[in-house]
Amino acid sequence: MTSTAGTVPVVDPGDPGAPGEPDALVDVAASGRRRGRTAYLLMAPAVLWLALFFVIPFYSLIAASLYDPSGSDEDGWRMAYAFGNYVDAWQDYWQPFVRSIAYGGIATVICLVLGYVLAYAIAFKTGRWKTLVLVLVIAPFFTSFLVRTLSWQLILADDGWVVDVLRFLQLLDDDGRLLATDVAVVTGLAYNFLPFMVLPLFASLDKIDHRLIEASSDLYSNPVVGFFKVTWPLSLPGVVSGTLLTFIPAAGDYINAQLLGNTNTRVVGSVIEAQFTDANQPYVAGALSMTLMVVIVGMVLVYVRRAGTEELL
Amino acid sequence: MSLRVEAGVEAADGTAYDGLRLRALTKRFASFTAVRGIDLDVPRGSFFALLGPSGCGKTTTLRMVAGLDAPTSGTIELAGKDITGAKPYRRPVNTVFQNYALFPHLDIFENVAFGLRRRKVDGVDKKVAEMLALVELDAQARKKPAQLSGGQQQRVALARALINEPEVLLLDEPLGALDLKLRRSMQIELKRIQMDVGLTFVHVTHDQEEAMTMADTVAVMNGGLIEQMGSPAELYENPRSTFVANFLGQSNLIEGRVTGRSADEVTVDMHGIGVSVPVGRAHTDGQQGWVGIRPEKVLIGDAGSKLDAPGNTIPGGVVSDVSFVGVSTQYLVRMPWGQELMVFAQNTGRDKIFRHGDPVELSWRPEYAFLLDHSQDVRAGAQEDG
Amino acid sequence: MIQPHQPARRSTLSRRGLLRGGGAVAFAGLSAAALKLPFFSIDGVAVEAAECVAPDVSESQRELIISNWTGYIDPRRAEDSTMSRFQDETGISVTYNVDVNDNAEFYAKVRNQLGACEPIDRDMIILTDWMAARMINLGWIQPLDRANVPNLHANLIPALRGVNWDPELDYHAPWQSGLTGIAYNAAEVGEVGSFEELLTRSDLKGRITLLSEMADTMGFMLKVVGADPEEFDDDDWANAMDRLRQVVADGQLRQFAGNNYLQQLSQGSIVACEAWSGDVIQAQFENPDLKFVAPEEGLALWSDNMMVPNQATHQANAEAWIDFYYRPDIAAKLAAWVNFICPVQGAREEMEAIDPSLVDNPLIFPDDDMLANTWDFMALSDEQQQRYEGEWADVTAG
């Protein structure tokens, strides 16, 4: 996304152009073939890996989504090209589906706001503490995702201090709660995926030439205008990759909804899990998985095109 | 000096000055002092150069004028208004940054329009088109900066600043990244543009030739202080310090003892040879001094010959090096006291070309010599590459 | 009555204490694996147990490989632990895996092998009754040799005999058993005497949980709508599901819980819940305000059952294990640690010597009155299981 800078040809009138010697061209072709073989060899493990752990499961997922729904584990599952599974799955589960997208979207916005401020501070204000602060941002990754989410159960518990404070401030009714609410789910998502937002944002902000900000200030931009006209557009590659890295897993996540939500915060990931394991209806799970994937890929494509990141640098 | 009637024109000291005026301007960083209380007047409409080696404080001075660094003490006044504490975006000052600092996400047109749009000026399109025409970039308006050559980027940077018609245009080593040939042509173009638009230019550079080519007035900075200020010819012909003598062009500096002072001239004993220096060119009150003479002012002839330079004649030299450079011949002549003096002789065709080992005598007119303070470092400001 | 020395020897994790979520993390990988290749159409996984028998090498290889739930045995490495004693007495060396976190997850893990008559490298697995019934039905389980497990047939408590899915104990032997009832926090709320109350009392609104195991909760829901969980039809089921959906829609329910519901109960986040007896006993050591109630509707009696899967190579050793743990002294020692209902008659008498405080604990040794009012969930066909679990998941997955 940010690599186009290197490929833009810089016009240099002094350069007479590379001399094209025929011998050299032959050599290039020969070494090209050798390089080709090496490249294939080097790529082989990755291709094999992808084939084993992405293409084949993906294929079987598509197959599962089209099974005859009257099958069972006991009798087996027959391929019936039952595209109606998709319609049925959507009709039954559009609500958790929409909820997943909404939770993921809200969490992403929260992450963007918090993450941008954090990344900005790290990039421009921390000086020699930069590395340390970055390590602190990544530190939660050293513990398991599950443990981190479980700890939010304690933080948001009805008798925890967060609830106490909010009740004291009258921001929460006396019998109000945080745990097992939408708020808790979104909070958990935002917490868990914040580093995915901060790191690309930091990478983008950190490489902004400080003189550009001085130049904007010299050209009559107060700090706020300068931010929106220079810093923000230059950080857009980080914003785009950060939001994608946050939104995609957040929309598919169900651990937060399961551990921090209630019976009315069900997300599509929970449905898929339950349909695969407990309910043993792989065709529903398959159809929902495929739909989720298509929707997310579609949203990402539209988003990337709208953000116009390919023209940023 | 035109009379301009504006609110706030009156400066604190009561005199209205319509140019840029720095008073006791000082900048201290945590570990060193970059600028040590300089006073400077830049007349309105002039092309002013701040010349000095890297680390001399010239860029810091420029940044304080731009508002990018806050002075530790002292004042900055522009057209009679004190702008010492003003935010950079509130100053009628624009900067052409070193390496240009063009906005990579905006095309050339928008880069140039940036300042106008921020000030919500009318007729942006027309003004930008005119400005791009002035710097001959009309055809590149929709390209991104990375698609332009260095020289083109430089002109964008200039256009982006100029279009705002600032009271003062600051140029921070604007040609530093260009190759020599391009730099020469851009120097001429910059000077042309400055004369066209009539704005005040303050140009920071470490290139003495660039400063002398372009500027009306040059201030030579060294160690956070202004060593000397004046027109290029004044600085060159009558340097007041060994630093200026060496940094602007080259000088022969010969140790001497003051033997007498009259109303017109100072006489100096230079290793047993008496020479004189006009009073206006003697910049020391001490008993000792450095007699300075530019190499091209020194005449060279056979020992005992009569040279066309009444005044100071120094016999007993031996040619120790000869470089023929076409337009002139550059000699090194070893003097009896061991010092090698530089002599540049024009190839007019009248004079013979000496060879290594030839005994010669040197001579110069007293009005070309200058006398500098003996306490100054004789090598100050000398460039490594000579 | 609580002895001060007791908490120290309690296992801190209940046998269901590990998250369903923990298993769910692995689900993506498992589910991909569960979809057998090649992809078009998948054969059924039902097999004939008689055709999936491996030669028993128990005589020559004195080994036994077990899969069980976490925290479901007394500390194994202790010198006088039940497992040490088993190994000393029989010379069988036991590999004891705590790799069962969740019935459905374990099913998914072994589905491909057992469905294709392939070994899973286990001689004994321990699963809850409804899953045990399902696996037996699919032909995945080897029958036990009655002659090798006399203690089982002699000592199993009557309440656990005659289950409809394996009435003659041909395939299973209960490891531990438990009751599903109601727990409440007496510091927060008055006694909750029935499931009906749990689902309707306004002072409990939003502050209760139900268990996420279908058989547990739906048994009560069936009772609440007047049906019999041991014998019901699709209409009864539909009524019970409607009632459950109503409860969810009303916001009476905070969550379906599979794990730390008792922690929440103890903290006051919830004030009452559907609960497993063994969990309550362990939690009571920490917080005496927690009470377990046998609801008016009765109690669900469930068991986790030892079974020998197809292609096991040490069946006789597994049977030796079963017989050993059906000795009352061994059963009592185990019960003193795990606190679930001990399925072995005579263990109560043995308990006198081990921990007299537990002898009269009705949640370890329930009296006949208590057991008179229990049910076990109707055995479901695979088709029913799938349909009901699907509907259940629709309501509960959260």
C-alpha cells in the first residue's frame, strides 16, 4: 500500500538512458530463467502451506455450505448444491450477522480514535522512550487472548470499581451493569484489537517528515488545519491498514461476545461455532462462514477503493 | 525609504523601519548556544544573504524569523511590527525549505495553492497558473512532487512560498541539493525572480560564491555571531577578520609588527620588509597584526625587475608550485621567512610564465592590503579544498 | 460443617470449569478437519462396534490410556492417591490425559477416526450421559465384559441404574455423577425454591444464569411447561423452547453459562442460577452464603461415564480400572476430593474414615428422598439430537 513511492520514475534530464547491449540482454534472460527456478523453489513451501491450510479447507467449506440439510452425522452429508442453505441461514441469522458487522465497526472506530491519539503521541512526543512505549503497547500480546478477555469480566463486574464509579457519577442506574451488555462486548473488542490499530498507524506517522508539518505551519495552517491537511492525509495508509487489521478480526470475533455479552448480543461467529459443533449443522455454519467472508471482502474492496490508498504516495 | 502609514508601524524604539530587524537575538539549546545576540537590519526589497559554515547559527536565525524556533531572548521586528512571539502561521513570512518539504500527497498545483487556500484568498486558480508560469512549470501542474526532477521541485518550493507575497521570503540552502551546473542557472533565475517581484529575500547558504553572486548584502556568520556585513565587494575587498578573509575567497595573511600610524596609513614591518596599509583597511589597534592581500592583487616578476606596483615590494621569493588554469596561472611562492604565498597572474600574454624554482619578487599596491587583528586564528574560515 | 483444613485439598477448577470458549478457540481448525476430504458428500459416521475391535494386548502391555476432564481425580502423583494405588496393585501404568473440555468439542476431535473405525489411541474416555448415549448409538463404543467388572454391577447406586440408553451397563460405567438444581446467594436474595420462580421472580430479573448444556436446562424447561424430560414429544419440546425464548426476550436471563457462573454468583453479579451440585460444594468452602436447592420441579441427575472406544488395545486394563474405582474405599477417597455425587454404594461408610464432615453431605451422598425426584434426560436419536441442538444453539449461543 505504501510501496508505490519507490516505483515512481523520477524524471532526470541528465540521465542519457541505459545503454542496451545485446550481450547483456542475453545474460539477463539466462539468469532470469535460473532466478525463476529458484523463485519457484523458494515459493513452494508457502504455496504448499496455503494449499493445505487455506485452499483445501476453503473448498470443503464451500462444499459443506451446499450439503443437503436433511443429512446427519449418522447418515452422512450429501452434496445437493442446496443454495437454499444460504437463504435459510440469512433469514435465520441476519441479526447476529448485522450485529457482528456493527460491533466490529464500532470497535474499529473506537480503536481508530484511541489508537490514533496513542500512535501520534508515540511517534511525535515520546522521544527516547519511543521503543519502551511501543513494547508496552504490544505487551498484552504476551498473554493469551482468552485470559485478557476474561480479565475484563473482573474489571466490568457488577461489584467492580468501574461500575461503582459510574453509578456514583449517575452515569449508570443503581441496578445498571456493564458486564453482559453491548457496551462490554464493544469495549472488549476495542481493547483486544487496539494494538492492531496502533502499530500500522505508528509506522505511518513515524515516517512523516517533520519539515512537512513545519512547512504547513509556515503556509498559514494553524496546528488543527495543518493536521487535517498534512498529517492526516499522510497517515492514511496507516489508517487504512489499521482499520482493516482491526475490523476484519473484530467482525469475526465471538470470544468477546461470549464472555462479555449476554443472550442478546450473539454474533455470527458464535452461531457458526455452535452450528459446527453443538448443533452439528455444517451446512448452516458453512453458508454463514462463506457469507461473512464475501461480505467482509466486499466491504474491504469498497473501502480501499474509496480511501484511494493506491494514490497516496 | 518609503513612508508607510500602518497601524503598529512604530517600533518600540520609536523609529519606523520597514524591513526586517533583529535585535540582540539569542537562541540557546540545552547543550549549546546557536545564536549569540545578533543585531541585523535587512532593508525592504533587498536580496540578503546569511553566509557561514554549517553550525554557525544561520539556519537557526532563519527559523526564528520564520517562527519555527522561539528565541531565547531578543526581538524580531518586521515592517515595524514586533513578531517575536507570533505563531509561524500568523507571520507574513514564507520559507523555501532545504530539500523543499513539498507535500507528497498533493500535486504541484495544490502544493502551490496551499498557502492561498489556507488564507481563503480569492482567485486561487489564476494566481497559481501565473505563478507556475513564472517558474515555468505550467505543464507539470497535475504531477506529484516525486515525479519531478530536483530542479523542478526546487522551483515548486519557490513558487509555493512566493505566491503568498510575503514581507520576507526565507530561503534555507535552497540550491544545496542541486548539481553545480543547475545551481548556477538557478542562482541567476532566483535573482531574476527577486528583481521581478521586488520582495525581500533572506537567503541562507554556506556557499560564498552563491552568496556573492546573488545578494545585495551579505552577512557572514560564524559561531553564532555576525562577523561582518556589507556588499559582496566590500566584504571581499576589505574583510575585517581572518575568518571573512579566508571564508570569502582566499587571502595571503602575513604576520607583521606595526611600526607607525599616521592619519592616512599604518606602516607594518613584515619580516623585515616595510609595508603600508591604508587606515580604513587596518582593523587592529595592537602592535602585532596580520597583513592580508588577495592572491590576484599580488604581482609577480623576476628578481630585481621593476613591477607596476608602487608601494610594497617583497623580494627573495622562489616559485615552489605552478598551476596553469587557463584564465590565470596560480603560483605558490616560498618567501625567505618560509611562508608560501599565493599569486594569481592573469594570462594577458604580456607576462612570462615562471617555472618551479625561479627566483621572483612580489609586489602589491598598498591600497589593496588590509591589516587584521593578530589575536585571530590565521586559519579561521579557510576551506579544506582551498 | 466446614473443616478449616478442607479448602486446601479442593481442586480449584471444577470439572466443567474450563471454558467452552477455550475449546471454541480451537474450533476453526477442528471444524476444517471435521469436514472430511474429498469434499463432495460425506459418509455417515455410524459404524458397527463389533467390526471395529482391536486385539486386546492388555496381558502383555500393562498400559492404560485415559482421557478425562480437568480436576476430576485426586492428585495423581501423591503416593497414596487412588491412581498410584491402582498402578501399584495392578502393575498397569496409566497415561492420564486431561483433554476433555467439552463434550461437543471432544466429539468433533474424534469424529473422523471413530467414524471410520480407526483408533484414537485411547483405552478409556469419560463423557457425559447424553454424549455417551450418542456415541454408543453410533457404534463407537466397545461393550464391557461383565465378568471383569463385578464391582460395577454390585456397587452402582440404584439411581444410576437402568438408564434408557444403556439399561444393562453394557457399555458404560459412571465415573462421577451430579445433580443439576438451583444455587442462590443467600446474602443477596431470599430462597429460590423452584425453576418457575427463577424464571419469573422480578427481584431476579437480569441477575440469573442458566447452564449452556442443552439437556440440563431443557429438562427443567420441559418440567416447567408440564412435560416429562424422560418422555416427551416434539410438541412438548416446542413448548419448552417457546418458554425459553420468552425468558430470554424478557431479559430475565443474563447469560447462558458454561463456566464461571458460581464466581459471578459469589461476587453478586448474579443472585441465582441453575447450577451443578459439585460446583456448589466447592464454592461453599469459599462463600458459605451460596446455597444449593432441589427445586420443586425436581433435579436432573446426570453422570460422566467411563467407556472403552473402538480399536482400544487395552480393554481388559480399562475394565480393571473400572472395577478398582468401584471399590467403596477407593470411591470414597475420590469423592472426598472431587465432591460430586459418588456413584458407588458403600463409599459413604468408607467416608467416615476419610472425612466425616462429608458423610452427611447430601450432594455427595444424596438420600433416597432427594433421588426419588430426579430424572435423566430422554435418549435422543441422532436426528432429534441434531434438530434439538440446532434450536437450542439458536437461543443460547451468545
